[in-house]
Amino acid sequence: MVAGPTSTGPGKERLRLWIRLLRASRTIEAELRERLKKEFDTTLPRFDVMAALYRSPEGMLMSDLSRFLLVSNGNVTGIVDRLVSEGLVTRARRNGDRRTSMVRLTEEGTKAFARIAAVHEGWVGELLGGVSEEEAKRLTGMLKSFRSNWEGRE
Amino acid sequence: MVAGPTSTGPGKERLRLWIRLLRASRTIEAELRERLKKEFDTTLPRFDVMAALYRSPEGMLMSDLSRFLLVSNGNVTGIVDRLVSEGLVTRARRNGDRRTSMVRLTEEGTKAFARIAAVHEGWVGELLGGVSEEEAKRLTGMLKSFRSNWEGRE
DNA sequence: TTATAAAACTTTAAGCTTGAAATAATTGCA
DNA sequence: TGCAATTATTTCAAGCTTAAAGTTTTATAA
């Protein structure tokens, strides 16, 4: 997936774009993962879950997290398990629907996330430093709509 | 990593861009992974390795693959192991330097990859259909240089 | 009411991924 | 030469990831 196009033709430019996109996100992701590990002894998936919860103080269902983070249900189960065992989030059974549980950041989790997020934002600014603020806006706009063509077709 | 910015300020636009970038690549990657599995009973990592080897008929060292694909050495070992057991690649010990081995696609592997790559290119064209050829060129250009700021600094 | 289906979640097996430690071969240099 | 450092690769433990199967609870509807 990170290799170059194997042919020429109409789809070539989009294939090139996809390869660039993937290399860029893998490179940045690898750097962020390494720094999160070294500086805060945590992982990207844990950070992702905490970031989602930070935006929802009222809590999120497991299925909300799964949908929002674009990962499978079983995946979320494992990550939340570990966050619970670290005292950073809680899983509270609900009275209304006993199949579901509400996941929330603990006070400790909230503090920990806020501390990490501030540094994290600085890292992203650094790693994307080659892109001007203006370009960043344009790129963001282009990426916003790319899915419309195919998602939800089935 | 796929959640929104938690603050406002100078780095905000780049953080937004990073989140879009990541969501875009994760969405496309998930779709491609699913199709590769369903249509060809293979995986994205196997496809990546085969794509790299397809471009190098003379073969690649394990460390070449690792560097090129942006993944760890140990990772490549496992993927190549599986490809070898499926008869799609070979690992040949070298006379010159007996620490290394040259990895090559077998004839079967070459045929299999060519078949998959053609369909894959069509998928990417479809999934990125919302981006015009012109935009694709511009985006590719912007992504090409983003690393220059920080890589190789240590 | 009571089967049946649907929904929310967990478990499982297989594979991917990393960083660190272990192995083996080569290189450099005293 | 001989031995320390380097290089290429594999092994390992832990965690991430998915798809599929399983469990429990809720909703539907005959």
C-alpha cells in the first residue's frame, strides 16, 4: 500500500495521492506513537479513546466509541479494559438498558489527558510544520468531502 | 487520534488537518482491507510487501523492505514467512553476505500480484473519486514535502 | 404471552505491530 | 591475527486489530 503505481492510465494520479496520503499518515503516526510511549508511557489507541471521552463528559457507549473511532467493537473492549485497570476510565452499567454501559474518564483520566493533549497538539504542529496554515485549511477542506462518492452505498 | 482539537490557538488548523488526514486514510484503508480479504483472501500487509517486490524483480533484502514500507524488521519477518509458506515469495541466502537473504516474488506471486494490483487501482480510483485529477495532483504535491521540517533531525 | 429477532457487548482465533533482546555474520582496527 | 563493534535478521512479549461466534438483554409481533 505504500508502494508506487504499477501502471499508467486514468487512475494513476489518484493512486499516487493515496500512496502519499498513506505514507504521510504512517510517518506521523509512527512518530506520535513513539513520543507518546517515551514521554507519557501510553499508546495511540488509548489516547484516541481518551480524546473521544474528553469531548463527551456525559460519557459514551462502547458502540459510540467504536463508531466514532472507526474501529471494531471487540477492539474497543480491550482498550477500555486496559484503561479501566489503569484507573483512567470507568464503565458504569446503566439502569435503563442493561446491555449497555456508559464509559467515562475518571478525574485522574481527565487530568492525564489534558496534560498529554496539550503536548500532543504541539507535536502535530511541529510535524506538520511544512504545511502553512493556509494550505492546512485548503487540504482539510479537500479531505472533508472525499467520502461522499462511495460511503453508504450498500 | 481521530478526535477533534481540544483547544483553540495557533496549532489548531494543523491539528484539524491531521485528524482529517488520519480519518481519510483509516477509512480508505479499512475498505481496501475488507475488499482484499473478500475478493482475494489476502491482507493489506501482504499486498504491501508484494507491491514492493513487484517493483524490484532483482529482489530486496529484509531491511530494504522494512525501510521502504515504514515498518519494523520483526514485522517484515512474519509477513514474509507467511508469503513464503503460501508459495508467493522466496527467501534466498546470499553467498556474498550470509547474514542477509534476498526476497523475491515467485512466478505465481508475480501473477497473483498483477491480477490484484489491477483491481486495486480501480478501487482506489473509486474511493478517491470525490477528488478530481487536478486536485489529486495538488494534494500529492503538498504531501510530498511535509516531512522536510523534522525528519533526520536526530 | 411467548417465541423470535434484533441490539449491545464480549470472547476468540488469527494475524499485524512494535521495541527490545538474542543470534549470527561481517567489518574495522590495534 | 584476534577481538570489539557493527550490521542483518529473528525471536519474543505485549498490545492492537479484525471478523466471526457467543452471551445477555431488549424489542417485536403473532
